[in-house]
Amino acid sequence: MQEPLNRDHQARNRKKVKSGCKTCKTRRVKCDESRPACRRCVSTGRVCDGYGIWGGGGSPYGQPQTNRALSTYCTPVPVGSMTSEEQTYFDWFMAKTTKKFAGLFASDFWETLVLQASAQEPAVRHAVVALSAAHRFDHRSEPWSIPSTYGFDVEHFTLQQYNKAIHHLRLMTGSTQKNTLRVALVTCMIFVTLEYLRGQYQMGSAHLRYGIQLLASISAPKPRSAMSPSILSPAEDFVHNTLIDSYSRLTIQAAMFGHVPSHMCTVTRDPQVHAIPYAFSSLLDARQMLDDLLNRVHCLKRHYYTLRLSQSQSATTDPEMVEVQRKIITDLSLWRKAYNASITRLEEEATRKDKFGHILLRVYHEMATIMASVCLSDDEMIFDNHTERFLAILKGFIDLWNFWAGSSIQIKEIKHIFSTPESDGGCHGFTVESGFIPPVYYTALKCRIPRIRQHAMRIVRAAPHREGVWNGPLLAHVLEEVVGIEEGGAYTDDINVDEDMYLDMPSAKDFALPKIEASKRISDVAVILPDQVKGDTFISYKKQAEGDQWETYKRKVKPGWMKCPGPR
């Protein structure tokens, strides 16, 4: 009798295995976590089933498995691991959310990594369910206020899943540090998206900054100067590359809006080592190069701004900064040459979605070139030198619009989709990726040709959606405030146009109107988003006062959650 009791006692006291390969977890034995196959499995002749999406695995008698991206059908969520409500929202995520959030470019994060991680990591799975619940009701109701449906409190459910994800993250102390950090990074990216979706912009930015710091801790970034972004480590595997790509892309989106400090800007490739190629191998390659260039521009601009403040706003012409600017502008020129050399081949292989992305890249290149050219100047008149590039941004949007319309869909039908909250692309549609809002907003903000500015404003006003922190309806109100300050309604009667005219390019006669004089222009416009749901939004800006002194002002903006106005 004693022997069975001892066995029961040993079984009860055996600690649950929380880390290790799948084979050792199933056998409930300690794993040494060697790669690609653990030594325990190899020594006993077993096939090591690896560490899920974190790599490894293989047979001691054959070739080890590579860290390939598994099909989501190969990694189903274990039966019984979710309630019926959780399963409902997870299914919605797979059917709707991943497609929406992937944006105009292929996204390994949203289309592959998240689904794989959800199958294996409870923290990620619950974060996904929370995001899906918020997304499912975002386009049906006033944003940031998730309704109760048939007695089911969706907001309570969302927060409950949010807390479950955090709880499971805290239980991961038994896993290896690298795997724990990767799970935390995937979950953190979902949290960032969820907070942006719910309008909690400050909380979302806090999550993003935390995620960037975590990524740097496992990527061992190379030392950086004050005017250069951090350079993440070379490619390791699918998960590492996907995390770097997704965080780098979201960082530049937030940085352009002023929500990420310059010391957190990162690039995926060292410009001293990776020169711009003669031609791009893929659309993804071209986009990553351009994202890195935008991050370099932002970092230099923020460094100049910080130095200007420390020197009592006096102009600075540091030779090193000028040289960094020159290199960025040169690389932007080389990027366009490589893009032109690649476009014929890439378009032959492109899907309809890819072709949309090709046009958008050209628009972002025009914006990046303007930003790089003016980043070391305080003179708002300098933007008048870039009228042709502002026009190119508008032309790019019109190309996007016409391509989207196609031959079988009328423009007015698309406008109806834009302005109808009940439709799938309703008033408060959300995507985490940047689209056309940032470059068109930049055009309306910085181009002082009244006709061009009004065209850009109409486009932003017609945008019924949000791209991460870029809230189309809210930014339309911001632009109205800025134009009111600078123009005071002086040109309204001269530029009244038919509502369809914003689809056409301004002509030479549109430049006959006088430009806004220097004393009326404002600079350093910053949008201060609320730190709580439905909080007030403000803009701060600088305007020239008496004696050529610049004064800082702040004013409240109409809430961005009001019903979206249609084109007018």
C-alpha cells in the first residue's frame, strides 16, 4: 500500500511545466530548451515538437524544422480553451479584424503572427478577443462607447478580457526571458491598437513607448547619436523581424503626430551598411526603406527643435546636422530612382491591393522629401518652395481615389459609403495602419496656396475614418482652426467650388490668389489629444507677435467624436 501512496504524493507535488518544448510539456518533464531540438528529446530518441512560433523542433534522425510561418490552420486554438462568447469574438477577429487592420500592405503581424500566438499564448488570445469585441461595435456606435447588446455588456466584456491578458502575462515568469518578452511585445501591440481604437490616445502612446523599450532590450540596438534613430539588430527569425517591422511602422505614425519622443525612433537597417539598392525586390522592401527614411527625418527634426529651444530659439546651422540632412535627401532621391526602376516589374506581379500601395508610397515619398528639406528651418515661408510636391500629393490622392473607384463603381457611390455610418466603412471606421490622411493633412497644414489648401481640407473632411492616432474627423476641425487663424476667411468667396471639384487638380489660375504673408503664418502646430474618453482636444501653436517675437498659444478644438460632416 505504501508504494502507490508515494506515487500519488510525488504526482501531486510535481510542479507544472510552464516552459520548454511541446514534447517535454506534454510529458511534464523539465526541458533544457536547447535549439533546434532539446537534448532531453534527442537523448531519448523522441521527436522534439519545438517551441511553437518561437522556433525549434525536429527529429534527431532528420533535419530540424525551420522557423517558418505556419498556416493558421495548423495552429488552431485548443478546443475548450475559450467560452462561447470568446469564440464568437475570436471568429470575428479572424474574419474581419485582421483584414481591416492589415491596411494596404501585407502584414505578417496581423495576418500571421497574431493568429499563431493566439493559438499558443493565453495572454495574446485574450488580448485579441478584447480588441475584436471593441472593433465589432466600433462602426455601429458612437466611438469609444461600446454598447450593451441584448443584455450583453460589451464594454465590461472587453475590459474583462483585457485584464485576463494582463493576468496571463504575469504568470509567464516560468518561461524563458526571450519568449516572455516576445509574448509581451505581441500583446502590447494589441493593447496599443485597442487603446487607439477606443480613443484612449495617451494610454495607447504609453503602451507604445513601453513596447519600444521592450523591443530594444531584446534587439540590442546600436549606439545612436542625438540626431540619429536607434538601429535595431540584424534579422534573427520570423517573429523577431515581424515585431521590428510592426513597431517601426507604428512608431513613425505616432512620431509624425508628436506622440513619440525622438530618442525612441528606430530604423530596421543601418544606413551606413545598407545602401539604397538599384531596384527593390518587393513592395515590402520599398516600404520598409521609406519608413526608415521617415524615422531619420523625424529624429533630425526633433533634435533641431530641442537644440533651438536650448539656445533661446536662435537659428542653428550645425555642420553635422546639415550633413545628416544632406544624406537623407540624397537617400530619398535614390529611393525614388530605385522605385522607378522596380515599378514595372512589381506592378506585373501586384494584386489590386498592392497597386493601391504603390500609389500611396509615391505620396509618402513626396511628403518625406518636403519634410527633409525644411527640417532645419524656422521660416514658414520655405514651404512655398515646395508647391509642386504638394500638388503631387493631391494628384496621388486623386489617383488613389480613381483607382479605388474602378470602372464599375461610381465616385458618388463611394462617397455614399464614406458618409453613411451604418455601412461597413462607416463614419468611424478604424485601421491601425497609416493611409492617405497624414500626407493630405500635412499639405493642408503647410501649403499656403489657398486653393490647394482647400482641396486638401476637403479630402480630410471627407475621410470618415481613423488611421491609428490620425483621426480624420478631428483633424478636419484642427485644420479649420488653423486656416481661420491664418486666413481669417479672407479667401472663402474666391475659392468656392462645386463639391466634386476636390477630385480635380488646381489649375494655373488658382495660384493668382496672394499667398498668406509671413506675419500671419503660424508654426509648430501640435494636436494635444485627450487623455481620457471624450476628453477635450487642444492645439498649440506659435504666432509672431510685436517685435518679431514668437508667442505660444493654445486653444480648444471641437470634439472629434461628433458626427462626421460630408464633403462640402
